[in-house]
Amino acid sequence: MEALLERPPMPIGAPHHVAGTLECGPGGYGVRSGTGLTLIGYPRGARRLIGCEVEVAGSRIAFDEIFCDRIWRRGEARPARRALPGIEYLLIGAFTFYGFAASVVSLLR
């Protein structure tokens, strides 16, 4: 028992890559591979890939869970990583404009 407690902990935030079949269950999305079921968090576009052989790249957030950065069909080219999707650009622009407009209005009063 002491040997188990002396092991280093699972590295959280470490890059992780999993390949297997994508499943959707009551606990969320998961990838079933030869080593078991790995849960994935925040899988954009994963619904269309349920039941397919996929590869997932992301960061480890728990022993059997990774935060999904990219997901794609197995055998296809890995998709390019986008820095910010379109909606985030729109939100950043809206908040920036609001802050600038509020500053100008407060100076004119």
C-alpha cells in the first residue's frame, strides 16, 4: 500500500492523444480504446462523429478525462488548430467597442 502512495501523481495539463471509437453516454462523450473508456470534455463537432473511429488531442484534466482540443476521424489529416473561433472574435470586438464608447461618453459629460 505504501508503494502506491509514493508514486508521482498523474500529470494534469499534460498533452494527451487518444484514438478509438467515440461514444455518447449519460456521463458525456467518451473514446473507447484498448485501454478502456476515456472521457472527453468540450468536444466541438463531436456529435457528428458518434460511432466512428476518431482521434482526440487535448490536455489531461483527470486520470481518465481529457479536455478536447481537436477531434477528427481516424485516418484523416489532423485539422489545423484555430486560435479563436468566429464567435469569440465577435464578442471581443463588442466588449472592446462598448468599453471605448463608455469611455468617450464619460469624457463628454
